Amino acid sequence: MEHNPVEIWERSTSVIRTAMNALKLDAADLVSGAARGRLHQVEEGRVAHP
């Protein structure tokens, strides 16, 4: 069975877009969430060099 990378990409982005729309999120929410997670790791000492 061959895998079509374009089809995988299109399906993946469609699923992500649908989920984000359902939760009323945009890309900025993901970036700020990732930044908060990184800051939390630094505060707990799990990341040596922020």
C-alpha cells in the first residue's frame, strides 16, 4: 500500500482546522500555549537553559 504524502498532509490539516474551529482557537492560541508550557518547564527546573 502506497501512502500519498499530499493526501496525508491535507487530511491532517483538515482535522486540525476542524478541531481548532470547534474550540474557537487560532494559531496565536497554540503559540501562546506552547510558550506557557516552556515557561512552566523552566520554572520547575526541567529545562536547564531557557
